[in-house]
Amino acid sequence: MEPVRYVDLLNQRYKQLGFPEYKWTVNEDAPLTPLIKPLDECRVSMLTSGGVSHCSLEPWDAFARNDFRLDTVDPMATAQDFEVNDSYYDTTDANVDLNCVFPIDRLRELDEQGVIGSVAPRLWSGFMGRIYKRTEVREVQAPALAAELHDDDVDLFLLVPA
Amino acid sequence: MLVSTGLDLTRLVKPPRSLFVNFPMGNPFGPPGSADYQRRILTVALELTSTMNTPGDITELRDAWPADFQDKVEASLLMG
């Protein structure tokens, strides 16, 4: 199967629904920080934006818009400790096995096997649903998360949109 | 490092480094219950972080989802 053309499909869908033309974020360049440590010395953290919540917390609003809630995730929690609520993708498999979308058990195993140096003390779940406030993300929310990662001495950050 | 299931979306946003997996949204690390497969994709993503040094580069994993996943695509197009 060829890669899905989500931009075209969503543009068509929005038009059918009578929405104004969507202005996609288009970045002409990207920052890049070289990884200077070998992987087996790196502290790794991970973010999911797939509506993943620990069962002790309120579930995510599956239809969330501009929700800047950001949960910390205990890396010792296991996949069975979570539920997934997100109306923007098929969560059936993720609710059967969270590792499909947020491989928390696999990451811990790579730590135990010495493939990575360590798992960071905090993983993350946030930026879920549709977020239209780009300036808020770019200038406030993302820098705040970057500061938290810095506090945790994270070397490598894995982002998984779902 | 971003693990992506939307190639066109990733090209627009241009994260520093991305691994594109041509799987349905909701399955970037593969099907449920496939620990070995999930571990492999996770390991590939982590290992690529040290070798991808051109900003905005996307590495495409060649693995194919075993079936058409149009039903899952439809689910990802729903509007709340």
C-alpha cells in the first residue's frame, strides 16, 4: 500500500464539512542537535500524543481541541496500566497492547538489556487531539517540556504522534 | 527522533529526524502482541538517531503492513 496522503484526504474532508481551508504548518528547515553519546550511554525519554492516560487519572477527552494537558508517565508502569481515548485514529490495537503506539514495556526491556543507558525518570503523554494554537506550542508549551527534559538529563527524546 | 505514520504530514512539519513506518495511525510499532516486532522498530528508531545528521531527514522503513488498512485510515479522518 502506498503511503496514505493524509493532507489531501483531510483537505477534502474539511471541504465536505464546510470548514475553511486548513492552513498546514510548513517548516522550511529544522534544528538538529548531534547525538554525541553512544546509545548504550544515553538516557531516553518518550512522548505520546495518542490520548494515553494512566488508569489512575482522568481519561483524555477523545475529541480534545487545544488541550495542553501534559501527563508525566512513570516508566515503571506497564502497558496494562493505561487506557487510550482518541477519536482521531483507530485505538483498537492500542487498547489491546499499548506498545503498538507507546512501547513502554519495550523501552524498559532495552534498558535491562543494556541497549540504552537508562530510561528517564519521566515519560510523557500530551499534545493530544487537534491543537490549533501553534504559537502557544512553539513559544510556551514545547520550550517548557524541553526544560523538563533538560532537568531529567535526557539525551534522546522519542516522539510518537500515533 | 519522531516515529511517523504520516509521510506527507512529516514532510510538511520537518522534525529534526524522522523514521517513517508505512503502518496505520495507531500502529507505528506494529500489531498488538508482537513484542519482537515492536522492539525492532523501537531499536531502529533509537539507533538511527546517531546516524541521521541532516536536519529534517526522513528514513523510510521498508516493512509493509500485511493488509490494506483503509478502514483505519477512515477512522483517522473523523472529525470530532
